[in-house]
Amino acid sequence: MAEHIDRLRLTHDLRYRFDYISKCIDFTPHDITMLNQLAPVITPLLPSIVERVYKKLYACDITQNYFLQRNDGFQQFSPNKDTGNTLISVQVDYRKDMLSVYLQHALSERHWNDTFLQYLSRVGEIHTSKGGSASINVDYLHINTLLSFLETTFIGIVWNTDKIEEKKKLDALHAINKFFWIQNDFFTMQYGLSFKEKNITTVPIINFSKCWFH
Ligand code: HEM
């Protein structure tokens, strides 16, 4: 008999949602172990990865503009002419650091307890209008592209490293892939993209003869 999944509970019970996704994509403690084993391989490379992320985000005005807004907590900052620090450069350094902390945390976390799930969810929330400083509301499109960029970068590292045994590499790649899809789901949840209102559609109805997946 099919297991009942409570649609409403998926929207407000993070643990329930995570357990459901884990079951669907087969995310197990072994994946967490693989992420933990990757931590010492990837962590030393984080400064250069984060540098590349910011280069990308600063390459187009549409993404750069998000960083030109003032960050909560920096309102009192006075630019220091002697050190060359500007409000923007300090904010960007802070954000680089936060991204690095996040990636390190994600790889090294051993206990995916409720606090950690809330952390992953909060990372999504701060990019929406409801969670960050009032003015920051990053369009989901950019989140999607950055997740892809990060995952591709991690895949490249695993592929090229000799610090992970060859026979473990596939498991490591699977773990990375699952991690990014879980994080992506938490973003979509915070952006309100995961669930459709029932019976409301603007797409013309096409009567397919059968579902492709059955
Ligand atoms: C892979 C997707 C992303 C991840 C994992 C991520 C992660 C983070 C983290 C960990 C923070 C720090 C939160 C804190 O203050 O504790 C942060 C802040 C921030 N991120 Fe992202 N980020 C992502 C995508 C983006 C994109 C695509 C943009 C803009 C184009 C962006 C703009 C910002 C801004 C402006 C802040 C500062 C928020 C504030 O001042 O409250 N992020 N991000």
C-alpha cells in the first residue's frame, strides 16, 4: 500500500519534508559521511572558490546590484581612507566569509539535526524579501545558477583530486549532488515555489494519452 504523505505538513514541518526528500533521493548517513570526508579536500580551496563566485556575481549588473545595497549591521560604518576600506568592500568581505563558513559547515556537519536543517532553510530565507535585510530579495534565477556553479566546481575537485580513493569518488559525487538538491529544495520552499495552488492553471490543458513516467 502506498505510504501516505501529508502535503500540508511538507510545507511547514522541515524535518518531515527533509525525511520525505531523503527517502525519495536516497540520501542516507553514508552521504553525510562522504560529505564529511570531502571537507578536508574542499575546505582549503574555499577562498579561491568564493573568490570565483564573487567574480561571477560581479560580472553582470543584475547580480552585482544586490551587493551594492547596504547590509544590516553596517549602517554605522565609516569608510577608512587610510586602509582603503569602503563600506562596500567590507560588506563584500563579510559576505565572502559567510559563504565560506556556510560551505564549510555544510560539508563538515555530522549531525543533520533540526538545528542544522533550520540553518540550511534560513540560508534560503535570507535571500527572500521575508528573511534578509528589508531591501534584499534575490531573484530565484540567480540562486539556481549559483547552485549549479558551486556543484560543478565541487564535481571538478572530486574528479581531479588524488586525496579520495577512486572507488569512493562516485559515492562522493552522489553525495554532493544530493546535498545541492536538498539545499535547492529549501530555497524553493522559502521562495514559495514548491507547491502549486490546486486547480489553478494558466497553462492550456493538453490531454496527453498517458504519463511519460508510467
Ligand atoms: C548557491 C546559492 C547561495 C548560497 C548558498 C548563498 C549563501 C549565503 C550566505 C550563507 C549568506 C550569509 C547569511 C548571513 O548573514 O548569515 C548570504 C548572504 C547574502 N547573499 Fe547569498 N547565497 C547564494 C546565492 C546568492 C546570490 C545568487 C546572490 C545575489 C545575486 C546572493 C546575495 C547575497 C546577499 C546580498 C547577502 C547578504 C544578505 C544580508 O545582508 O542580509 N546570494 N548568502
